[in-house]
Amino acid sequence: MIKKERTMLPFIVGALAGAATVLAFSKKKELKEGLEQGVCKAKEVAGEVKKSLDGTIECMKSKKSTSTKVKKEEIQ
């Protein structure tokens, strides 16, 4: 009995994969639109993250240059 179940497993997995493929091809348009929307949203988020990082880097640079100027003034 156990041996028979093991031999059926690849057949069941193959049938499920085939059904998923047929379903994906039948809904290709919806999947493509969803993927395009996801990519667009990812680009927006990446742009916002880049702006935030650029602002943080500029802030760090200005703090570093300010502290360097203060140290130079203290030395003189």
C-alpha cells in the first residue's frame, strides 16, 4: 500500500503543475497587469527610498563638515 502511494505522488504533482500552467495561461492578461502594477509600485518605493537615503547622506555630510570646522576653530 505504501509503495503504491509513493508511485502516485509524481503523477499527482505533475497533474497539479499542469493544471496550474493551464490556469496561468488562461489568466495571462490579468497576471501581466498585476505584474506591471507591482513593478510600477516597486519603482515608486525605490525612488522614495533613494530620496530618503540621499537626504540622510547630505545630512551626515553637513554634520561631519560642521564638526570638522568646529574642531579646526578649537585648534587655532
